[in-house]
Amino acid sequence: MHWLWFLIIGAVAGWLAGKIMQGRGFGLIGDLVVGILGSLIGGFIFRFLGIASFGLIGSLVTATVGAVVLLWLIHRLK
């Protein structure tokens, strides 16, 4: 069940990141991948900064921040 929530949060975070970055998403599957990778990146960033997040909203914020950073990096490298 944990993996299902991880995928749902990743998909929503990828979609939100695409909207925040002014439509720079990659479609449904691409946004899902960006959201999942973003959640890992966001978790690393938050741990590095000493920020703790709890619950569904905290996980969504962490994943969205990581996905925005990932989208920014992808578009900077292109």
C-alpha cells in the first residue's frame, strides 16, 4: 500500500511541478517519473537543510519541491 501512495504522490507532485514551471511538464507518464525522482531529490534536499516533513501534505510538498528542482535542472541542461 505504501508504494501505491508513493506513486500517487509522485504523480501529483510531477503535475504540480509542471504547472509551477509554467507548463514544462512531460505528459502523464513523464510527470509521474519526474515526481517520483523529485520525491527522492526533495527528501535529500530537506534532510540536508534539516527540514522535517510529516504526513500526506508534507510528503507532497517535499516531492513537489524536488520535482521543481529536477525540472529546472533538466531545462537548464537542454
